[in-house]
Amino acid sequence: MAVVMFSAQRSFPLSVRGLRDWVLGLSGLILASALFALTGLVPELILLPIANSVFLWGAGMQMIGTQRFYGQPPGWGLFHVTWLLGLVVMLIWLVWRPDFPTRVAMYSFLMMALLFNQAVVIARHGERHLTTWLFCALSLLPSLALLHRGITALQAGGAGYDILHGGPHHSMYLAILSFMTLLLPVGFMTVATRQLHMLLEQRSNRDPLTSVLNRRGFGEVHARESARARRGGMPIAVMSIDLDFFKAINDVHGHAVGDQVLIDVAAVISGVLRGSDAVARFGGEEFVVLLSDSQQARAELVAQRIRHALRQPRAVPGLPAYTLSIGIACQRAHGEELDSLLLRSDQALYRAKQLGRDRVEIAGDASVAFALPPPMSLCG
């Protein structure tokens, strides 16, 4: 699993975080296992404190990787306190006052703190999906086993007298911890692979500059909304939107400013839409909006709001003033294809361009110029 994660770290995009920490964590567990294998060759007073601290260090790095994966600040305080306390525990109850049950209990509680914290992070910040619940369960189960192990060890003679005779539940504890140590990386790779899949799907459906849908993504949204509209008998409207004199903006201000204008346009349009609506960039300075459950009156109102929003102060300083031309096409029948809707909205947009730009035109027989009323009327 360390090799698998190392390969994933080299090939996954940087936005999938935490892989490097998990590789380091697994490397720590491998090193700890190798150290434990030296029992009998190296004095236990030297070997066991180092090996157990390295094991806690590896488990702590897995916790750090999980926190980073879910976008949370790394818990370095808990990480360092845990592995350092593990070293102190071993020195006190192995070297100074040998007491195997107390040593087992303290070590179990430290390990439990790391795994339980990891389970909490997954439960609070993970996606509501089967892979997340699996990963959470794989973190929670060993933490509960460790809690039971620690409590049992504190009971009279509950931990036995050495690592091979650890009490009635020792075999169950070792089995759970061993299997979970192997399965936890599998759980993490499952959620990481799902995030990668979602990221690649998003990139295939999104415009990289503006982060709105691209043509492919828009087609998928239209297919879904069109099917829903047919079932519910609801109308659909499409708006074709084009920046006026965008070439002049690029020529005068440069392409970097032109890109910022496109990003601003996408943000303005998205800001006035409902969650069920969709906006896409079809290329260049052309945007298309899908308005679900909308007739001509609502489409015109959305166009008003977009043009009104362009006249308001926004957070991006230094952008040149610009206007939009908008063409609107309302679905004539539930069976009308997207290409037909786009053709009619493009025709209305072309007419808006011909009639002077900075205006809205309606496709079909109802095609009339639509002027923006004074801002006060929008509030009424």
C-alpha cells in the first residue's frame, strides 16, 4: 500500500491532498514493524521505546494526511504530543518502573486518540457517500478496540504479563489492529480515488477559466432538465449572451484583463440564477444560460437582473466597463431539441447585435426589443 500510495502521489493532481503524508505514515509503520522484528537481537530497553514511538509517529502522519485531504488544518499539536508521550510511557513503565498492563493501557489510549480524531474528521467533513462511511468505520473500529484494550489492561491482571499473554481479548485486539492497519490505507485510497474521479469529471464538464459549465456539461444538464420538464409539463428557456466589443477590450487592455472580464461575466450571471438554472461558456465571449421551469416573463426578468448587476460596484477593481447583448428563446414544445433552442436564441442575439448591442431580444413571433427599466423599478 505504501508503494501504491507513492505511485498515486506521483500521478494524482495536487488538489488531491494528503497522499504524501499517508506515504510517510505507512513508511513509519513499516519501519516500526522492522524494528519489532529485531526483538531478541537488540535490547528491549532500547528497541521497544523507539519502535513504539515510530509506530505512533506513522499513525499520526496518517491522521495528518486525512486532515489535509479534507481541507482541515493539520493537528501537529496532537501529533507531536502523542508520539512523544509514547516514548515517555515506554521509558517510565518499561525502564524505570516496569509495569506491562499500565504500559499497554497508556499506549492504547494514545493510539486511540489518533484514530478517533481521524474518524471525527472523516465524519464531519467527508462527503455523504458509502466510501466515506467505510473509511470512517475503518478508523472508528480500531479506536474502539483500543479503548477496550486500555480499559481491560487497567483492570487487575487484565493485560497479562507480557506481549504474548495479553489477557482474554488479546487475540481479538491484535486481529482487529492488524487488519485495520492494512485496510485503513485501502479506505483512504477509496475516497481519494473517488475525489479524483469527481475532479476529472468536473474538469471534463467545466470551463477551466470561468469554472462554469462547458458545452459538454451544458448538454448533460439540458438533457436532465428536459426530461424533468417533460414529466412535470414545465417550460424551459435558453439565453444566448455575448460580450459587446470584447475584441476591443483585449486590444486596449490586454488578454489578461480580458480573461478577468470573462470571469466577472460568469460570476455576475451565476449570481442571479437559481440553483436549478445553469450557465455555460461555449467559447470566446459567448455564454449560454438554461432556465428551468421558466416562461418568457421570467427569462426577461433574469435578463434585467443580469444587466442591472453589471451596473453595480463589484469586488474586482480595475475592470473596464462592458455591456452584454442577450437573445432569449422559450421552448415551443417539450420535444424541441437543444440545437433548435440554441439556434433561435442565437438568432435573437444576432438581432440584438444588429440593433445596437446592449439590449435583449426575444426569439419567435414575440421578438421585441426589451429595455432595462430604471433601477428603482427593480426594487418595486
